[in-house]
Amino acid sequence: MTFDPRLATAQYIDSLGAANLQKAHDYTVGGHWILLWGLVVSALVTWVIVRSHVLDRVERGLPEKRKSLRVFAVSAVYFLVASLLTLPWTLYAEYWREKGYGRTSQPLGDFLGQQALALAITTVLLSLFMIGLYWLIRRTGRRWWLWSGALTAVVLAFVMLLSPILIEPLFNKYQPIPAGPVHDAVAEMAGRAGIPESKIFLFDGSRQSNNFTANAGGVGSTARVAISDVALKSASLDEVRAVTGHEIGHYVLKHTWWGVLIFSLLAMVLFWIADRLYPKFARAFGSDAPIADPRSVPVLLFMVTLFGLAATPLTNTFSRTIETQADAYSLRTENRPDALSTALVKTAEYRYPRPSPIEEVIFYDHPSVERRVMTAMEWKAAHPEAPAQ
């Protein structure tokens, strides 16, 4: 009997059952609305902060000559106040909703503690970034946006370099994969790809999420592949190999560096738009601060958020492209299309597998599970010598 990739794909997707597919659909579509309502919340918070003049008071309390200090202080207060004002929304969107759909088992206290830690780190890093950005605005005039791409690239590379060793261990415990079949398999795969065994870790991702996941991160000497303990608890050895092959693909193909390049160029475009339209947005929010004044932070960052959301189809297209390449790498090196498919079906519980083409282009940062499984099944049809799974 001839193998039919379409029929095999349908069987994989349908194996979730009608109820789970509907739940995945509701969760995914709700997430799309979360993005849009989040923009509304951001606009309201921006309006409240501007109209309250809290940043005006912060700036007046600091020496005019200490420009970097003024930028840091105004930015830090903005991030802290904005986070406090958006806390109810954050609790709903990132905790109660996730809890309701069974995507997390994290206690509320732990969630709030990690949110506070993330806020502290983000406030410091972004406030330092704003010092550089406003320095460019003061020193380069109307061309500041052109230099913003280089600043973004440097900051992104710096954060990605330090994140695996200084930031991520604050939120999760990273350790070598315990001795056993999984360790041996992953070590063998890493060796074939030229990756030191010390670069592959197991982390307690179940602390925050019940999602089946793994990731590749870091740059240069800190680049690494990390597998969530959820994967080991709910996956077969072949599924672990298929998913790890995908993540090794990101590592080998240097997708992190491509991300730095693409998002730095995008930042340059977004800041160019912000420079041209800032006066109109400032008037709309009731701000009298020129763009070179650190009090412009709320309006400027709202504009970046707005235009960043508008650019989502572009960033998602880039993301889907590298995810497709990583899938292809896993299929080439592991040749386990069925294991990759069953692993992908697990992710369909929180990412509806059958979106419309338009929905996929706009909202999906990974190809749809149906599309990815179809690719795996087409690979299987073309490579019937796949190992037993």
C-alpha cells in the first residue's frame, strides 16, 4: 500500500481528539486577542503616566548636567510604574489564563517572585539601553535612528552572551543530562554536530510551564542547547532525539546571529518611523517633551510597541523560516519523521495546528503543526529507510 503523507498527517493531527483541538483553537485565538488588548492596555498606561507628570518630577529632581543619570532615572521609574499599572493585566494574561488552560502549574507566589526578578533585571538593562539611545539622539541629531541599529545589535549580542550564564540560571536550574539512554543519545548527536557535550543541558522548565519544549540560546562561547524536563517526562527517546536534532540545527546554523542581524535592522526601521511620527503621538498623549528629552520615554516606547506589533508578520516570517530550517536539519541528521511528528503534536495542545493561511502568516512564529508534520511525512515518503521508531 502506497504511503500517503496527507493521510498520515491528518491521522496525527486528529489523534488529539475534537475536544483538545477545540481547546487548542480557543487558547490560540485568545492569544491573538491578548496581543491586541495588550496594545490597548499599553496605550492607557502611557496616557496615565504622561498625564500624571510623574516623570517630570523625577527629571526636575536631578542635575541638568547629569544627562545619563536623568535618562536612567526617568527610564527606570517609567518601567517600574508601568509594570505596577499593568500588573492586573499581566496576572490575567500570563498567569490566570495559562492556569485555566492547564499550561502551567506554577504557584502564584513563585510567579510573582519571578516577575519581580525579571522586572529588576529588565529595568536595569533597558534603562542602560535608553542611556545609549538618548546619547545618540543628542549627538547625531536627525540621524540617530540610523545608529540605533548598531546599538541594538551590540546590546542584543551582549545580553545573549551573558544570558545563559548570568540571567537564565536565576530563573531555572541548568545541569548536565543525567546518565542513561537520553544522555548517551544526546551526547552522540552533539558529537556528530561538533558540539561539546558540555553545551547541552537539562533545565527545570516545568517550574514555569507544562509545555513540551527545548531551546537553543547564547552566542559565542556561551551558546548552548537546553532541553526542558517536561520533554524527558513526557517524550520517548526517539522524540527527544528528534527535538534535540531540531535545537542542534539552530545551533549549527547560527540562527541566533541571524536573529541579532534581523532584529537590529528592524529596530533601525522602527526608530526611523518613531522619529518621523513622534510629534503627532506626543500631542495625542498630551506630552510636551521633545524626543531628545528623556520624558519622551513613554510615548517613544509605545510607538515602538505599536510598530513592532505591526511588524509581527515580518518577524514571524523570519522565525518560521529558521524553524523550518531546524526541522529540516533534524530530519536530515536523525531521519525520525514519525518521532518528530508525535513530538510536534504535543505542542499542538497550545498552538492550534490548523490555522488559516492568513492567521499563520500574521500570528504564528512557528509553521503550523499541520504544516510541519506534513513536511515530516513527505520526508518519510521520500526516505523510507528511516530507522525503526
